[in-house]
Amino acid sequence: MLEKILVVGKQPQAQQLARNFAQRLYAADDAADIWSLIESTEPDLILFDAGNSHDTVHLSLDIFRKKEINAPVVVICPKEHTDHVNKLLDTGAFDVIHDYGDIGRMGQIIDRLKNSEISTESEFFLEDCPPSIPIVGKSPGMQKTLRMIRIVASSTCNPVLIIGKTGTGKEMAAEAVHTIRHGSDQKFVAINCAALTANLLESELFGHVKGSFTSADREKTGLLELAQEGTVFLDEISEMPMDLQAKLLRVLQEKTFRKVGGTEEITCNATIIASSNRNLLEEAQKGRFRQDLYYRLCICPIQLSSLNSSDRREDILLLTEYFLQNSVICPEKKDKIKGLTKLATEKLTRHHWAGNVRELRNVIERAILLEQSDRIGSTNIILHNDCFDLDDTSCSFTPAAEKDFSLERAEKELIAKALDESGWQKTRAAALLGITRTTLYAKVKQYNIQQSQKSAENNLQPA
């Protein structure tokens, strides 16, 4: 059963057929009446009865395609009209039913629709992406990255280096290498080299024996041993102290190590994956990273493109849609927010994503929290430099609402302009703005937009 079905036509048999599969049923006598209903109800299926002329149905399908109305269309059409049936399917109809009483056929169509909803997740991922690793993106940059992940993971290359700016998904890429190489049977252990002091990092990696230093009251197993034949992921390896880099180099060359304070040689069978958001070659040339370790790591590096690079920008809207569908930050809004307005979409695609995917996710989750309608507007796409007062020396976070960044004013002026342009016909104004009529009403109320005297007088003038 679907939540909402819109029936187009005057035949009561069509409404009776749809009623068996809809929680809420809407009806329009003819195609001219459906546009406002589509905007206000956003149906899960549109059913044209057999009383609609062939030309009307084809014209409607053509307009649906141009306006990017994605609701599937089912048409009731007698079996003998073979040419018309084929043309309907070619034009974009989801399916055709030949008889009002064919409940079984309608049930099959509903099942196919529900199954296609379940499988829409695959639209976000490349075909070769490991199912357990949600690396979202289909851009040329992501295709190149995944191709390299598969090449490296399918080999015995060890160590593996992953490079990319902050927030591009380096740990996810490391998990993909691990999953392809080892499956789910082996351990994946990660450590951030920038988060620990030199002594703690050494102890975490190699482990220590009891009494090796003041607080070592028991023996500790390090990550290199704990991982066994799995993977150790060294995030931000450029922040590892130089003396510890030398000890890691020995592990990579000899495949053995000793615990802190220990004498026993322990074999390291794990895959070592390192990542960095810095240019390690430049760091090595400036003396901030060991050159010998750099060349040992850089066998076949995996490069992750930034979100603002030309070969990955097309993933911005795909990632946005994925975050909208999968966010759990506001459970009561799940499935209620259907998408973004055109202005919000343009704002996302114009932005320079310094924080990459992580920044985009935060922006979308913040918008979900703030949005009260069914589509996220540009006002609630609050970017980092809109959200915080970066010049405040006290480092206190200042809501954008306390500053005049003109976002609300710009949206208010644009809505008022669209209303004036359309002669205050709200359906037409909403179409110009790329939002639903419900959203337009909410915005008009929010900004207290009122029709000017001049606009009202113009509307009274004879055509």
C-alpha cells in the first residue's frame, strides 16, 4: 500500500481500484486540475483513467518530464490500443493497466514501486563499492579513487598510503581496502596520530611490558599485535613524532617489533594503512617527515579528490540527497523533508567546501534541524562563515540571526518579487521559486509579506 495516490479522470471505477492501495486518495476531474494537487500532496503514484484522451496523457507525461515531477504514472488503457500502450511506455509511463477490475495487476505494480524504493540506495554508490562501505559518489574523481582502492586491495601491497584533504573520507577508503582484502573476518583498528602524546602513541602501537615506566602496572597489548592479520589504520601519520617514525619504518621493513621495555621480537602480520591531509613529500623536503619513511609508504598511493575539485563537484547534490535520506539527527522529520528549493541547491553548488564531505554533512544536518517545511530553503543552508562570527576574539559562537548577513532579507525580497511577477497567484509564484505552495504560504507568513497597494491595483486593471 502507498501513502498517497492521485487519480486523474471522472471514472469512479478508477478511484475504487486505487482505494485498495492508498492510505489517502486524491482526485482531479481532468489533467488541467492536477498541478496544484501535485504541488500540495506530492503523490506517490498518479493514475490516469481510461476517460482521458491519448493526447492529454502524452502531453501530461511530457510536462512531468520537463518539470522533473518524479511521481510514477500508471495509465488505464484498453488492451486493443496496442500502439497507444507502447507509446505511453516510451513516453515515460511506469506501467499500463487494461481493466478497472484488475486488482492483481495493480498490486504487482505497487510491489514493484515499493521494491524500487528499497533499492534506491544503490543510486548513491558506484557498482564496485563494497556493500558495507557507504562511499557515496559517482563522479569521475570517485570512479578513479575506487578503481585504485580495488587495485591496491587486491594486491599484497603493504603499507598503503591514502592522501586527501580533511573531510574527504580517508578512513572510509581505508575500511574499503580492508574489507576487500580481508573481508569481515579480520580486525580493523584505527588510531589518530595527532590525538596522542609521543609516549602514549608508542604504547598504543607497540604495547608495553609491566614496569617499563612509572604507570605501567600491567602488560599492554599494542594495536600492531591486536590487529593480528587484519589492518592497522594510522590516521594523520604526518603528526607522528620523528623518533617514532623511525621505529615504524623498522616495523615496515623487518615485519617485527618489540613492546616498550620488552626484549621479545613480535611478528607483525597486519596490513598497515597510513593517511595524511598534508603533502608528505613537501613535509619530508622541509625536514618535518622522514624521507625514508615517505618512500617506504608511497608505493601506490590512493588519492581522494576534494569536493570542490572539478572531477568531484557533481557529487555534491548526490551526497546531499544521501544525507537527507539517511540522517538520524531529527527522527521525527525522517521522510518528511522531500528535498531542497532551487535557491538552496544553487547555494550548495556555489560554495567552496573547505571541509569537504564532513562540512557538507554538517550543513545538511543543521538544515534538517532548522527547516519547518517539507523542502529545505536557502535561509536554512547556513554555511560556516554564516554561522559563526570568525572575528570574535573570545571565540564564542554567535548565531547568524544576531548579525545582518542579509540571507533572510534576500529570500524575503525574492519571494515578494515572485509574487508581484505572478500577480499574487501563489501557485505560479511557487513554481517560479521552485518550491511547493505550502512552503510559499509558510514563508509569506514567516516574513509577513503583504501585497502592495500598487500591485493590488495592477491586478484589478482590465486585461
